[in-house]
Amino acid sequence: METIKINAYQFDELSNDSKFNVKCWLDEFPIEYEHELPSGKLVMRYEYFTEQDDELSSETCRINEYLFTKEGKPIHHLKI
């Protein structure tokens, strides 16, 4: 078996361009919530990470233990 060394980064360690790449990836699964209109009707709304500051993205990545390449591409199945 060959051993490979991979540099993995947390969201806060990335450059601004790389953080934007992470946010674009997170936008594939936006935060969905119900919103009540003045008429009383409930509609679904979506909150996108690219429209938010870094704090929400950072917290989401930390809670889910997401790790990334230097370019902001997700690295799956690695533990912190």
C-alpha cells in the first residue's frame, strides 16, 4: 500500500478566492426554510451561502468537519 500526504484545510485557513469556491459548493444545498407572507400563506425560501458573510459558511464547515484543498475543493471522508 502506498502512503500519500494530502494537505487539507479548514474554511478559515483558505484565501478569499478559495472561500468563494467553498461557498459555491455549499450553494448546491442551500438552507431551506418556510416564510409566512402577509396574506398568511407559507412559502419556501432559500438562503444561499454566497449571499452571506463568511461566518455562516465557517460555522457550517466546522460543524460538519468539512475539509478542503488549497483551491477550496471539498475533500471527502477525512476526519479532523
